Amino acid sequence: MSDPSRPKQPRIIAVANQKGGVGKTTTAINLAAALAEIGARVLLVDLDPQGNASTGLGIEPASRKSTTYDLLLDEAPLEAVIQKTAIGNLLICPANADLSSADMELVANEKRSFLLHDALRQTAMDRYRLDFILIDCPPSLSLLTINAMVACHSVLVPLQSEFFALEGLSQLMLTVREVRQTANPGLRIEGVVLTMYDGRNRLSQQVETDARENLGDLVFKTIIPRNVRVSEAPSFALPVLSYDTTSKGSEAYRSLAAELAARHPFEPVQEPA
Ligand code: ADP
Ligand code: MG
């Protein structure tokens, strides 16, 4: 039951695909930045021990004193782990290699699948008045990804426009179904977004056709093109929207954010006059 005395709760979306290098982190960072740009209050939870989302948003390793690991395993208070980024309205819960031992440490914990769920639903979360929480998952269907699927309302799946892209999806969908049957009956697929799309490449076009035929409306209208500015931005510790605001990549992530905002309306933050 939702508590009427609490403010509206954020839409929690896990960005997941057990394949590495398909654009999860890129999508998490840039979708978060694009939602923040239109006035949503956003928290990005870095759930990957590689910490790429944290690095890509300019959180230096030295300033990751408290991380997602501490949130999950040491019950660190939210204010100790949640940090501001250089982007207005965008907060981050950073990660580092500490998280790589979490899977093993969690095995004996009877609440092991619910740790992120419980952490994100503390009443202490209310003060951030978030509209969206995006979770950047590791490239596996490990206990960390299960935590994300138990914690979230929906899973957003980046699909790289290349051969075999659809093959890994059935395993992912099976895991979603299992989590739905056990821990999170309301779990939805938010959508599948084609990434690194090259319109001149017949293979990209074929993957799009196959995805739309097989998955129908689950596929977002927006397609993320392969764009060199997108791949350069993390080395400047910026979302592409800040690095090159008029690039094709920036436009695509704005369009994806608009699709999400239309489904999950929010009250935009008013800029101070
Ligand atoms: P994952 O998190 O799924 O492992 P990443 O988001 O880290 O994948 O992306 C893998 C690589 O592909 C990175 O080097 C990233 O910069 C690059 N990349 C992702 N999306 C794009 C894009 N739209 N255009 C060009 N390069 C991209
Ligand atoms: Mg990643």
C-alpha cells in the first residue's frame, strides 16, 4: 500500500542487458542527463563494480568514499552515498570495485535480493523529491542485477544493433519472468532501445526490423545512432548532452527522455528567476 502522507514516489527503471558493451552505461548516463535537462529530479545508481557511470559523470575514485556497496551491505545512510554531479537535478550513487565482492557476500543473507529495494524505499529518500531513479546494471544476470529487478518498476533494455542482438534477450526475459513470479509481481519491461545504430548498415536495419516484428510496441520509437561524440563524452567526464549539445547522440537521448516523460509525467523543477 502506498502511504498517502508520503510524496509521489519516483519511477525506478533498471537499465539491464547481460551482454557487455551494448550501451547500458551510455544510456543510463545520457537518459538521466536528458531527463534532468527537462527539469526532472534524477538519481543514477551505479550498480556495476566497474563504476563506469560514476567515472563518466566525473566522480573521481577518491571521492567515492561511500558507494552503492555501502548502501547495500553496510546500510550506509543515503546522505553518505548520494552525491551531486556537475549536472543540475542529477544525483548519483557511485560505485567502485568494492561491489565486485557483493555477490558472494550476499549469498548467505536471507534478504539478499531485496537490499536495493529496501534501500531505495527508505523514508529518508523523500527529501530528494526524485522523479526518476535509473539503475545502471552490470553485464550479467547476477544477484546485483536481480536486486535491480526486484527494486525497480520496469526494465529498460539497450539492444545493440548488431548480429545476435536478439539472442540474449530470451534469457533476460526469462529472468524478468522469474522475478515477477517471486519477488516483484508488478515488474514491467519499460522498453527496448536500439543503440549504436548505423543507418547505412543493412545489418542495423535488419536488427530493427526483427526487433519491431518480434517485440512490437516494446521497442522505443527513438533509435540511438552510432555517434562518435557519444563515445568521446565519457573521457571528458560529461554526458554527451553537455559535451556536444547539438550532436545526433544528444538529440536521440532527448527524444528517448521525451518518450519516458510522456509516460511518466512529473512536475518540472522551476529554475530560480
Ligand atoms: P555497457 O554499459 O552495456 O557495457 P557502454 O555504454 O559502456 O556499454 O558502451 C560500450 C562502448 O560503446 C563504450 O565505449 C561507449 O562509449 C560506446 N558507445 C555506446 N553507445 C554509443 C553510441 N551511440 N555511439 C558510439 N559509441 C557508443
Ligand atoms: Mg556498463
